[in-house]
Amino acid sequence: MMHVLPYLVAAYIFLTGCYGLATSRNLIHAIGCLAVCQSSTYVLLLAVGYQDGATAPVFSDLRPGSRPVVDPVVQALTLTDIVVGATVTALLLALVLQIAKRHGTVDPDELRELRG
Amino acid sequence: MNRLRLVLLAVGGTGLAALLVAACLGLPGFGGRSHPYGARAVHASLTRHTANTIASVNFDQRAYDTLGEMSILFAAVLGCVVLLRQARDEHRAQPQPAEVARPVRRYALIVLPVALVTGLYVVAHGQLSPGGGFQGGVVAATALHLLYLGADYRALERVRPLAVFETSDALAVSTYLVLGAAGVLAGTSFLANTLLPYGTFNTLSSGGTVPLLNAAVGMEVASAVVVLLANFLDQAVEIEEEHGS
Amino acid sequence: MSDAVIVVALLLTAASATAAVAQRDPARQALVLSVLGSVLAVLFTVLQAPDVGLSQLAVGAALTPLLIMLSVRKVRRRGRTHDAAAKDGAR
Amino acid sequence: MAVNGWILAATVCLGGGGAAALWGVTTGPPARRVVAQNMTTSALCPALLLLSQGYGRPAYVDLALLLALLGPVGTLVFARLLGDDLEGGRPSAWGLTWTAAGLSAVVVAAVCAATGPGRAMVKLLVVGALLIAGNVIASRALSGGFRGVRGG
């Protein structure tokens, strides 16, 4: 069980976020759900790079080679992922504020009626 | 309509869930011993005297990716500034001065310098201990906004010349590009870490160009977050629409 | 032993994610998102990724909730001034 | 790995504190939710300190330092921007606040005793001071620290 649990948790978080996105009645809430979806990718990436009994590949307080270390490449990828995720959230929130100004609502269903 | 959408979601979600579970069962087991890329990255980092392997991957081995990431951040902030600018039918209302309880004010004013120093420390030690430009930059930018919590928005506006932060944002991106191009001029390739001596392992100046690129990213992230938050704060606190428009 | 702490952190993350989606009011969701950010940071520490944990703390626990709260405030304030304007017009 | 008391303590701290905070933040009136959000910092920061000691990596203390700095800041942001919702039921959870402060003090003292004097200990003491001060101040702000903040 332990050797797939983290992957399953990542998949569960992703699906939960998708459910929230699809049923959301408020665009700001939908952006929060998108942030949840993004966090599933961090969990998946870091779970792939983990090694039992290893420690972080940071040698400021560790003699190189004295302990096994986990995979640094996926950690660097996750770091990029987090920063890009935050900027996407900010940009989407700015778009929502524009929508609120132009249409006076942040409910996606009402927005569809406005256009039709 | 709504029920149809839910049914569609349930069908699609179940299919996706089944595929994801199948994929999870096919992945190499959690905590396995085989990480070929990781072992090579750690080796490369140690030969270049960079104590923090993640910083080495970000600013040396995959520095080109970080350039792309910086451009995304820069473009996103630019987009936010354009989207959130003051429109013709809006005006700025002077926010009322806030009354903040004295202990909260004192706490904010004491923690502000501590947080700034912590942010700089996290940026400066990026190539040694956990941390780096991204983390430290966000902390330093957040620290500035303690002034909004401790006093009010007008106090923050007085110490935050936005034009300076916008300029330093662009300047930091250019610095990163110039450092990369310097590698080309020196006869190697773009963003190659061959310009500077690698220094002594586990000291502040070790790692060749890694600390410089790290500092450029720290400056860019800090300025970008300040500009981003300034635009959102303007919208939330100051800018109002004309009534009856 | 190190497995137990990973399992606890994973389950806590899954529970916070569920709670964040279940909160339909954006302001309350921002509160849960900030808890989710902190829990994720602990999970990353447990998975031996302190760099990523630091970044998640800075972004998830402070920046994202702040942006969401500012947007909520703007949308609400807009609603209030518009209601007031509508009342003035009716009068 | 052998049974490690530090990691065991961190697991208990994380599981108990995290679950309680999560339950508090998803139920009840807005005022109580913000108090629970504040308690997350007080539960997770000691867990991070214990983990740093358990893994034998002093570098991990940076995470606790950042959480101790940014956690109360986040709570103050909520207290400020949710001002209208918090009107009416001003929460004053002083019993909980002082319990959390006591827990932080005990954990910091234990980790300090294990590391011994030196620069690492100064950092730990800074984390402890920031954590306890931030927790108390955030509670103070929630029980009426931002009065009459409408425009700002």
C-alpha cells in the first residue's frame, strides 16, 4: 500500500479540485479550486523523487556522501511549478476583477446568460 | 442543463480516475532506490562547488528553464498591471486612516525589519542552505506590506515608490540575460557556468555564476510581488467606480 | 517510523484539499487555502524537500490567500457601492 | 529507521494539531475560523522544529523561521480584511492561545537543550520568540485590534 499511497493521494487531490472547478458558482472560488489542482502536481513530483531513509541534497550541514540523498531534479521542477502557479493565480484574479467590473457578476452561469 | 452537466462530470471524472489509478500502479514504487538523474545532478553540483544541489539545478544545469520561468513571471505581472490599471470611469478615493491597536502596530513595526533581513538572508544563502531567490524575494516583498497592517495604506504608499520597483523588475531580468550572454562572449555557450572560479565549497562566493543569477532572480521576484500586490491593493482599497455610471 | 509521519502528512493534505473545495464562500475558502499551504509545506519537509517547502510557505500561506482576500474585498465593495447607487436612483 | 522520539513527537503534534485546526477552520462562525487558522501556525511550527531535530538537519530550521514570521502576518491580513464579518462575535480564545504558547515554549526549550549553545541555538530562540509573540499578537488583533478600519 505504502508504495502507491502518495500517488493515489495526488490523483485524489487533482480530481477533488476538478470537481470543485466544474461545480463552482463563483469565479474566485473556482480559482481557489485551481490552486488545489496545482498542489496535486507538487505532491506527485516530490513523491516520484523520494527515496526511503534519504535526506535533502543540501550540503551546508552535511558531509557529501555521508547519507543517501533524494532526487534534486524533481525538486527544482516543483519550485518552478509553484512560482508559475502563483503567477497564474494572480493573472486569473486580475481577469476576474475585470469581469466583475464589466458584467457586474462573478457567477459563471449568470455570465453565460448575459451573453446569450 | 445542470443535471446533464453533473452526469457528464461524473462520467468523465470516473474515467479519468480509473486512468489515473492505473497510471499510479504502473509508476516505480514510492521510496525506490533508483534515481539516475538525481545521482548525476548531485555529482555535477559537487564538482562545481555548489552546496545546495537544487540551486545548482535551477541556476546552472537548467538555468535556461529558469529564464523561461522569469519571463512568465515578468509577463504575468505586466498583464496584471494592464488589467488592473485605473480606467476612465474610475476615480481614486482617499482611504480613511485606520485605527490599529497599539500592540499590533508595535509588533508590525518590529517584525518588519526582521522579515526583511530574513528575506535577504534566504536569498544570500540560496546556494548553500535551503532557500534562494524565489523564496527570499517573496518574503522580502511580503515584509514591506507589514506597514499596511501596522499603520494604513497611505503609510505604505509613502515608502513604496512603484516606479522604482517596476524599473528594478525589468533591470533584474536584463541582468539575468546579460549574465547569460556573457558566457557566449567568453567563448562558451549561453548561461554556461564557466565565467567565474568555483570558489571554496560551502562559502557565500562558491558556485561560479550561481550566486549572481540567484540574486538577480531574488530582485526580480521581490519587485514583481511588490508591483503585483500594489495593483491589487489599489483596486481593493483606493479605486472606486463613478456612481450611477 | 518515518513512514508514519509521511502517511499522517499525506492524509492531512488530502483532508485540507477536500475542505478547501467544499467551502463555497471565497473568503472562507481563502482561510482553508492558507491552512492547506502550511500543511503542504510540512509534507514537503517530510519528503525531504526543504527548498520547495520554503517556497510553498511563502506563496501558499501568505501570498495566495492575500490576493484572494483582496479580490473578494474589491468584488464586495463594488456590490455595496452599486446597491447604494441603485437606491439613490430609485429615490 | 530506528524509532526516533523527535519524529514521533512531530507526528503527534502534526496529526493532533493539524486535524484540530482543520476541523476548526471548516466549521462554525467566521470569527472562530480565523482563530483556528491562527492555531495552525502554533501547531505546525513546533512540528517543523521537531522534524529538523529528528532528521538531524539544522538547515531545516529555516522553514520554522519562515512559518513563525509569515503565519501571524497571514492571520493579521485576515483579521484586517474580514473586519466586517468578525463584528459581533469577537472571539477571545485566551485559554487556547496560552496553551499553544506553552507548547511552543516547551518544544523550543527541548530542541535548544538537544542542540547545545551556539549560533544554532540563537536561531532557535529567535524562532521561539517570533512564534509566541506572533501568536499572542494575532489573538489580540482578533479580539478587537482593528477597530473602525473601513476605508483602509
